[in-house]
Amino acid sequence: MAKPLLEFTDRGIYCEQGRFYIDPWKPVDDAVITHAHADHAYVGHKRYLAHHLSKEVLYYRLGEISLQTVEYGETVMKNGVEICLFPAGHVIGSAQIRISYKGEVWVVSGDYKTQDDGISTPFEPVACQHFISECTFGMPVYQWKEQAQIFSEINNWWCSNQQQGLLTVISGYSLGKAQRILQNLDLNIGPVFTHGVIENTNEALRRNGVILNPTTRITADTPKDEIRKGIILAPPSAIGTPWIRKFAPFSFGYCSGWMALRGAKRRRAADRGFILSDHADWDGLVSAIDATGCEKVYLTHGYTASFTRYLNEIGFDAREVHTLYGEEEEETSPNLTPPNLPGGEALKEYGNDSDRQVLPLGEDLGGVK
Amino acid sequence: MKAFAQLFLSLDETNKTNEKVRILKDYFNSVPDADKMHMLALFTGRRPKRPINSTLVRNWAVELSNIPAWLFEESYHVVGDLAETMSLLMPENTSGSNKTLTEWVAEINEVAKRNEEERKLWLIESWMMLDRQERFVFNKLLTGSFRIGVSQNLVVKALAEVTGIEAATLTHRIMGSWMPETYSYEQLIQEQSTADDISRPYPFFLAYPIQETSEKRKTADDLEASLGQPAEWQAEWKWDGIRAQMIKRDGKIFIWSRGEDLSTEKFPELHPFLNALPDGTVLDGEILSFTNGLPMPFNVLQTRIGRKNLSKKILQDSPVAVIAYDCLEFEGEDIRTKTQAERRVILEQLQAATEYPEVFRISELIKFDSWAELETLREQSRAMIAEGIMLKRKNATYQVGRRRGDWWKWKIDPLSIDAVMIYAQKGHGRRADLYTDYTFAVWDGDKLVPFAKAYSGLTDQEINKVDYFVKRNTLEKFGPVRTVKPELVFEIGFEGINKSTRHKSGIALRFPRILRWRHDKKKEEADTLETLKALLDPVSPSPEEGS
């Protein structure tokens, strides 16, 4: 059997024929980038290829890189292999990468959602034989509501906070969720103030020609009275910091797909949790995979084990693959802080370095209650 | 039900105490009286009897959800709450319902009398007329407990503000075995006497712990600084048994455990002495197993808790007695406002008069003249089969709930051992979908032998870090359990240790918990099974004997 066009290596997804990687996590010569989130667009590659709308954000995040950008549907050839980008609907500029060579067609979807958020180019199913999919929310308990309904809840909450004289703080990660929230807030209620990290991303997108609603960057000089008339848009990492505490009292709303579960919501300890995700929900994943008409589907990150089993049971040929994706804020489940392990040692992959044996499971353990 | 579902949602959406009280008050002020009592019953752990076996409920939910049963199970592990899992997996409702909470509870009680087919029909119809939030609380009614992040204290506080009745009084009035069908809101807020319900216990007064860590122990000077003169205090051993309130009124006896379970029948050995008490007597004390006049470790008593039938053998092997330490009612009068010293005198009189001194024991006072002396005496706790020392202010009243100031428990240091985490499992509730339940092992030669499971003692941040580690260092998955790369070392504390034939390690721990994460230790530096076994008390019997 001939070698498949794409393979999963310890640097990322690799096309040997075209000699390029897709979203590699270790430095390579040629990298095709699905979108600008940190777990997909790493620093250190010699050449980058991405969508036009990712350009300024990539420069902002990665500095001076050698970057070629293309439009959706535009074809680039690398060593005889055809590369074409299609919208993934995840964030502005996010793309699925179609790779074809001699009739063999693969699609690397990166992260995606099937819901139209009104700001990212909507997801399009792309016919292929091999489909590489995420499954961050690949459990049937995750089912999103219409975004209009969620934003009406958000605007009502903002309105009622304002009537009680309470400042509103809403959080979503800086590329994607922040702009989605911004474009759907009812600006008749008040103005939008942004945390610097979000405003930097907004500015990069504006440089890229994206039209966003007006925002004001919060600086040391921004009068507090002015801010209290509006809403603060902050990244999740700002929550709980002295920066945000300066604005107390406020009501804090958190937007994430994880908010679908009570446990996660309580753990987040937000005043309000809104179920809003830039990833496909259960039905979205199943329908997107089905729409590709693929022969094989590869699940990279999320609830891979159970989702793979389910897909196989309903007639797909599905398998789990190991990647390092899934470290973007929304994907790392609703933890309070990015984990920081002791000594960095624990992050190493497990190898056969242990000469000591663990006993197998299967007995009731000690611990009398 | 809409109001009750909204109450749940609103309570979930805030973690501010004042806000929760406001939400509870709004609820009390907006629903009919019958609903108030039903809510109060549910929030104080008085759930309707399960009308349908929970396996059936689960099976029908799987059917309605149209997913494979294994995926339902996996979803449950992710969500960490059965009622919530079912409400999320079923299709959207097709109609609505305006039934009140009281009406729903009545239906639930009614359906218990019908046959299986009728129950199924009723349940599926009910599910399809409730929206997700209503369905969730409805499922809670059917299957779960109502642990919802709101303490009984908070509910009572809100009710006190709504009714103008003191919280302590209300706490007392909602003790015991009432049902919302027979105890009306009107009765609750009326003036009452103990005669209304002769079985009703008083709220327990709970001691506050004197906080210590293994690195920082309280000195005699610290105690003097915070507690004052030793002469103002009485000291007793802190017994490790079942806290109980024993009532004799109108010729009837009642034994209540701290969880507000009526346990009269579980302790037949106590009946003769209780029956011999004068009417209108309520005692507070600890139930323990005794042999030859000596208390036995808790694990002996444990073999008979939870058993429906007490066999002759059990009664022989672990006969119980009471160590009484307080008297709350005497000659029909509530004496909780008398001082500790005054109540002690009454207790001593009652005990001196008993014909059953082997069963009705009294908690001896520990004589001490200085805090330093008491500190030394505390070292004998383990030999006394006690958990430490109780300190009670001599002029204190008997209060409601856990209060700082007049009752303190000063426990001895837990035993501890350094162990390696080898398995992890996801938690429930607030910790759902996070790996929070761990199994620990110690070295036996070059093998790691599991010996304890523990899940408390880490901060949320530490849990996040361990969760992150587990997700990236899984060696094998067995259903919900993951075998993880043995690497992280934790100090595990526990209250007691016993031999066990059921566990591979040969030992069983009591109350194991994580004391701290030993970042400074490598897995090779964890303790050995030999070290652990050395902690075994040579005289302690095996809990398996006789079971």
C-alpha cells in the first residue's frame, strides 16, 4: 500500500510529498497554518502559509515571520501537491486546509464550528476521502442554542446590571470570542471598554480591514466614571487579577461552551455563565463529518476516545490521533489558571524510563469511610 | 415547578451569600405555603421516597435520548450528576406544564403505587412537558439528593427574615421527622412547645477545630492567648464514635444521629437505660463499641452501621454504650440556656441514678491546671482511643450548629505517609470532568501497592495542575479510571489504620486525605508498605472478623 499523503509525526501533521507541515508544534521549514491561535500557530518556522485575514494577527503574535497569505478557494502548489483553504467558521481567518495529490484528498479542519457567528466566514463542508477533525465538545451533552438567544440573554443581563448601578465585565478569549461578543452587544446600552490584550488583537484585525464596533482601550488614564457607563471586555486570564479588581463591584459573565455544565459553571465561579463556543457542538461535529463524505476520519483533540467509538458504531471509519492541539483557552476546560507544573518535568511524554511496575487495577482499595 | 426550577438556576448563578438569601426570600415570598414546606423539606434532606428504581429511570432516559447506553454512561462521567446528564441528553420538550412543586411531589408519591408500564408512560410524558431546567430539578426529585451549594443555615436565615422568627427557633422546629404533607407552614410559624412532636431533637452544638498543621502547632501560650484562663474551661476526651441525641418523652424513647437519622432501632442495647430515664430528658453524647469496659476503635462500630438486621453475633462482638456529655432537656424543660457547668451537674445526677452504668457512661472530665499540662495529656489520646481533646467553656450555653468561641476540638495530629498517585478518577458536582479522586500507592520492593483513595485536601489550583498532569500522562483507561504515570508524590493523612484482608496492601485507613503535595519528593522517595504497617496498632482487631 502506498504511503498516505498525510502522516502524524512528532512535529505535526506532515505531507511528505509536498514537504510541508500543517500546524506543526516544532520548528519546520514550511508550515501551513489553519488559524492564529497559539496551539496551532507556533513561532520558529521558516515559512508560513495562512489566510489573508490571519495576517496581521500572526504578525502581532509571532513577530517578523515569512508569511504568504491566500484567499479561501485559492490554490497554492507545493512540490506538485495542491493546497486550498476553505472557511472553518472558528474565528476570523480560520481555515480548513484541503490537500490533494493524484486524486487523494485530505482535509485538515483545524478548529471549526458549524454555527454562523456573523463575523467569521461561515464553515463550508469540503468533500474529501480523509478528514481530520477536532472534537473539543464531542459529547452529546454539548448542544448549543442559537446565538441570537444567548446574546439576548447577555444584553438583558448587561441592561439589568446597569439598572442596578453595577458594572458589567464579560470575558472571552482575545481572538475570536472577544470580537464575536463585541459585534453582538447592544451598543445602545453603553460603550465597550477593552483590556489591552483584546484591543491589540482588535487593532491587528482592523489593520487587516475587518470592521469592528468601536471600542476604547482601558489605560491608566481612562476615567473610571466613564468605564462604569459601559461594559468591560476582558480575556479570561485577566479575571481575578488586581487589574480587574480595581473595577469592583461588578458582575462577571463568562462565555464558553463549558458553561453548558453546572459543575464547570460553579467551578468558574462567574456571576453568569453563557453557553457560547467557537467549536462545533455534538450535532455540529457529526453533521460536519458526515457532510465531507469521507472514507476515514481522524480525531485530534477533545473527547477523542468516546467520539471515535461512537463514529465507528454509526458506520464511519474513525481513529484517534495524538497531537498537541487543544491548548487554546476554551479547549483546556474551565480551569482558573493555565496549569504550571512543577519543574516542567511532568509535561514530558511517558516513556519506558520506569523500571518499577504498577499493579493492575481491579480491587477495592483501602479507605474506610 | 417553574418557580422552583428558577430558584435552582438563580442560586447556581451566584456565589454571594447575601444574594442567595435574597433569592431564597424571593422564593418564599412568591410561592404558595405548601410549596414553601416542600422546598424546605427538600433543602433539609427530606426527599420523597423514590417512586421508580433509579436503574429504570436511567434506562428509560437512555431510550428517550436515542444514544447507546455506553455513551450515556460516559456522558454521566463528564457531567458528574445523573439528573443533569439525563436532562441534557433528552430531546427538547414538546409541551409545557404549570404544575406546582407540591403537585409534582404528590404525583411522584402517587405514581409509586402504579405498575411499571404506567410509571414509564407517566415519566416520559412528564419529561416531555418540562424544559431543561425544570427537567433537571424534576430528575433531582426522582433520583438524587438536593446538595445544591446552599446550606440549611442559609435557608433558615432567609426564612427567619421572612417570618420574623429567630433562626435558632426555626432550626429547632425543622428538626426531626416531619413531612411537608402533614406539617404546614402555619404550624411552623406558630408558637410551639416540645409537646407538639415528642420525637423532635434539638439542633446539635458543634465544636470548632483548633487549627493546626504538622509544621505549626499551637503552644500552651497560643492557647492561653486565645482561650484565656484554664480554670474557665472543662476538658474531655474527644470520643470517636457516633454523635447522638437520646430522647425520653411521654414514655417513649428516640435516638437521633447527627445526620438527623432516627436510629432508635439500631442500638437496642441503649433501650433499657433510656426507658429508665425520667420523662422529659434529652441527652447528648457519643455511641461507641465497648469490650471489657474499654472503648473500641471506630472500625468495630462501623461493621454494624448500615445493617438492616443486627444479628446476635454483631450484638455480641460490638456491643455499644453511650458516653454522655451533655443534657439538653430535664424534667421537660429546655435547659440549653443554662451554663455548661450547670448542665454538667444535672447530667452527673442523672448518671449517678442509673441502674445501667455500663451502658450509660459519662464523659470524664480531664483534670488540668495549665495549658502546658493539657498539651502533654493530649499525647495520650491515641492510647485512650480518643481523637484528641474537647474544650468547653464552663459558662457557655448549648448553641445551635457550628459556632466559634465556646466549644473547641483539639485533635491530635493525623498519622501520615508519603505516597505516589497511580490512578485517577473524575469527581462530581463542582469537580465534574476534572480528575479529583486519586488512588495512592506505597512501595513494596520494586512494586507500587495501592493502599488508599483520597479526594480532599488540595486547592482548586492544585487540582487543576493534577488534572492537567493526569490528562497528559495516562497509561491506560479502565472505564472512568485512568492509570497514570507514577510520578506525583503526596502526603496522605489518616485518622486510623487497621489490618484488612480485603485489600491487597493488607491494611485499611480511616479518613485518608491529602495533606499536601510533595513537590520536593521524587516517586522513589515515597514511603514503603513496611513503614505503613509499622503504624498498625498491635492490639487493634481486624474489621473483617465477624463480618
